[in-house]
Amino acid sequence: MNLINRFFSKKKDSNKIYTEALEALVEGDIENAIFKLKDLVRIDTNNIRAYLRLGDIFRENLKVYQALKIHQSLILRKRLSKALQAEIYTSLAKDFFELKKYERVEYYILEILKIDKKNIWALNFILNLYIINEKWDYGIKILKKIEKINAVSTSRKQSDLTINIAMEKEEDGSFVESIKYYKKALAIDSTNFSSHLKIGNIHEKNKNFKEALSEWKIFVEKSSTSDKKIYDKIENTFFELGRFSEIEDFYRNLLIIDSNNYHAFLGLTNILLLKGDFDEALRSLEDLLVKDKNSTLLQLCKIKIILKKKNEDQIMLLVDNILSNLRD
């Protein structure tokens, strides 16, 4: 057999073995796939992709150091195409990620991006890496690149990472800086309402109750949160500031925004009962019962109003406990 025929015969055998190895993988026959790939690289030492796949199989089957050994040997090869180099760097990044050697992961991902700066897989991989290592600023920069390439907004994710920066500043006691970043998060995505809650909490820590109340109100009005604690904080702060008369308007406004806001309804009911406006409380309740006549919570509220009107305080206390448990 002449040299040319021997070359094409070898090439044909390589392709056949590689195909058989892939078929074995699809069938879940890992041992046979490894056997085929080892046989392939023995007869065709220049088949880089066979080496790559063999190493990847080792990593996927928790033999990471074997995978790393194979993949590291490939970067010593000469005259590799840029595309093949990127594939090798990809496998190496995955190997080091499994070993939690994140500096090495970052190095190889950045090498991929030197070859192809628009490689979305590499950008998403390094984004995940930066999030794991809490490198929020780096993550935001990557999100901006992904947004530019995909032409799809990453504003919410950028805003979330900015909130993480703000939370770190808050933990360090840098409240002014923290508020600045919470506001920046809102500037990036105005629907990320949790920033209002967190800014309010900082103002509360610093005894700036008026500012805290303002931020909490915005949060509740925009988010329609079901967290009972924030309603209690708002109500208590109204009392602390001597603005009791505004609580009723606050709850009524929430019900205009969302008529199914049971926390707002319960708050309004309690205020009306404190004022002795039993008939008004019942009218408001009946409007809601028309929409949701099977609501246990609303039915209990009706019982509570009637009991309050009849001064049945002991039974009403039991109802209050049940309502509290339902709300929680």
C-alpha cells in the first residue's frame, strides 16, 4: 500500500472510531466510549478533538485530574488553529472550575475572549464565575457586553448586582455609599423595588423615620408585597411621627392600586374599628366579598367587625389570632 492510500485508510478508520465513540456516549456506554477514544488517539495522535472529548468524559465522570492532564498536554501542541485553541481553553476552564481553582478558570476564559471577544458561552461562564466570587463590578461589565452582543436588556441583572454592592457597603457601615448604590440600582432598573425597602431600612437605623416611611411607602405601593412585617413597620412609624390620621388614606390608596391587597384591607379595617366606623368597615368588606365570596380571611374579618360592634372582645381576640396566622 502506498503512502497516500495508507493516509486515507488511517483517516477513514479515525472517523469511523470517533463516530462509534460518540454513539457509545449517546447510548450511555461510557467505558466503551473511553476505549474507542483511547484506541483512536493511539492510531491518530494528531486527533486533537478525540483527546479533548476523552478528557471531557473523564471530567464528567469525576476524574478531573485525568482530564486536566490530557487537556494541559494539548496546549503544548504547535500550529493549532485559533478555533482549536479556544476549544482546549474551554475544556481547561471547565476542569479548573470543577477543582474550584477560579484564578485559572478566569485566565483561560480570558484567553478564549482574546480569540473571540463575542463568545457568549465564555462571557456567561465568566459572569457566573464573578458572581460566585462576589466580584459584582466585573459582573456588571460582562453583562453590558452580553447586552451589546445579544441586543437583549440585562438591566435587571445589572441592577441586582448593584444591589449586592450596596448591601456590602451597608454591612461595612458605609450608609451614604450604600444608599448611593441602591439609588444607582433603581436608575438602572426602576422596577427593582427592593432598593426602596433597603434604603428605608437604612434611614430607620439612622433614626430618619420620615425618610424611612417615604421609601417604605413607595416600596409597598409599587411592589404589592405580601410581607406583613413592612405594613406593621409603616403603621408604627405613622404613629411614631404623630401622623395617625394619614394611615387610613395610605391603606385606601393601596386598595385603589390593588383591590385584592388583603394586608391593606385588614389595616384599613383595624383603623375603621379603632374609629368606631363599623358600618363603613362592613361596606368595604362586602365590596370585596362580592369578588371573593369564598375567602376565609374575608369571612373572618366580617365576624371580627360584628364582634367588635357587639363588644365581644374575648372572641374577637381569637379571631385576630387566626387572622394573624393566615396573614403570616
